[in-house]
Amino acid sequence: MHDLSIYFESPFENIKVGKDKQFKFFEDHNSRLVQAVANGEPYAALLAATATAVENLKNSIGGQASTSAQQETKTSIVDNVIELFKTTIRKREAQVLVKFDKDNPVYLEFFPHGKGEYSHVTKASIEKLMSQFISAVSNHKTELGQPLLDEFIAIQASYVSARKEQLQKMEDTETYRTSWDGCIEAMKDQAFKNLLIIASENRNHPERIKKYFNQTIIRPPKYNKAGEEILPYTLNIAANTTQAAKISFSTDDSLEITNTSEISVFYYGAVTADTPCPAAAIELLPGESKIVTGEMLGAPINKYILFTNKDATSETEVEIIMLID
């Protein structure tokens, strides 16, 4: 007997993919639910709340993407002004030295800690350093001239304006991020309610879950050590037939097998590609994934992995990923 507590936990709390795929998964669920009702299934009461949750999620992810892009632009502008300030300081030091060499105490008004602090300026220190330099130029405007003062006042104004806009966009992005958090929780809660009602209408028929939820959308991708995504090998098995996968394996290999169809499929290892399906073949339910080792398939004696579709009318499909350490 299964632990009954698992039926009280939402399966949607542990989705490990990005926002785009999460939205696609729930949008797909909404479409399947609409189609089910159109086909006469008893879920009309779920449609409005589900559609609203999906729409709110869509608006949230769209708004966050837009503000994030705008924030990146504003950040780039701020960084450019900082670089302009650093470059201008390097150029104008010579102008200061013409009037006040490094042994002159006035020089320290401009560079009390040397040029290094200007070279390593950050957002935390730039406003202080700008004010420091502008104050020094203002105190010695007679010697250095009004244009130098105007130049740095203009750079300071550009920075203050750009930084203000950047901070505003950061606030906007955080607002949308908070909105996403609320919307995704509402969506998961609605999907869980839907799942419980659908399950109650389809007791003892777990294979029907595929009609309402496409779990392959939110299956996390697999990567090898080089960081390259491992793409699956897809095998279609016609109704009432057995197919051998065109994939080789050894004792130490591991395969992830996923049934991406709405029909159960049976798999087994064999010596030849035409070995009939044995009674010990393992059933893979719709949407189910399993990790299978070459040893479990009977390697090195067995060289093939075969799949049998016992349904008389419908094709089934599996995806196989060779897991690489």
C-alpha cells in the first residue's frame, strides 16, 4: 500500500525548470482542460479559475522579461558613465599637474589617496569621488578654468540621472518578480485542485493523466560533464508491434527511458532484435521515466533493448537518453 500522505502533497511544488517551461506546462494543461470539456467531460467548473491563473502567469512573466531587459539597458548606461568619469580623470590629471605638482598640498585636494581610488571607482564610491573632484576644481577655478568644472558637473548630472533610472527599473523588476511568485503559487494551487478532481473522475486509470498534463514539458534537461545538453533518442512503436531501439549499451551504461505517449509500453533486453516480448518485460506507464542500467538489461550478453506496444490501435513513443558522467 502506498503512503497515503503523498496524496495530500502537491506534485507541482518541485518543478525544476525555468519560468518559460513552467508557463508552457500550465498553458498546455489549460488547453487540454478546455478540450476535455468540449468533449463532454465534467470539468466546466474548473475552466474560469484555471484560465485566470494562466493569464495572470502570462502577464507576470511577460512584464518581468520586459523590465529585466530595460534594467540591463539602464545598467549599461550607468556603467558607461562610470567609465567616462574614470577616463576623463586620467586625461585631466595632467591639467591639474600643470598648475599644482604632486608636491603641492593643493594636489591632494584632487587626489588625497592618489589616482588609484579613481581607477577602482564603484557605484558605492563614485558619488563621493565626483563631489571630491568637483569641489577641488571649484576651489581652484581661477587656475583651472570654468570649462573643466562644467565638464565634471555634466558627468555628475549624467550619472545621477542614469543611476536614478536604473534603481527605478530594479524596483520594477523586483515588483514583477514578486508578482510571479504570487502568480505561480496560485497556478500550482489551481492545478493541484484540478488534478484531484480529475483523478477522482478517473479512479484506477492512471494512464489517462496524459490527457490533462504533458509532464515531458517540465522534465529537466540532462547534461554531460562538458556542460552539453544530451538530446534524447526517440522511438515510435506502432500498435501491436515490437521495435528494437537503435542504441547500443554496455554493462556500465545507464539509460533514462521516458514514455511520452498516452499508452503503456513494455521494455526488455534481448540477444537479438526480433526476440518476442517475454512475460517478465517491464511496463512503463504513460509519462513515466525510469533509469535502467546495461546490467539490468542483461549486458553484455543482451545487446538490444526492445519495446512492445500491446495496444491494438494506437502508436506509442519513448525517449531514451544515454546518461554520460
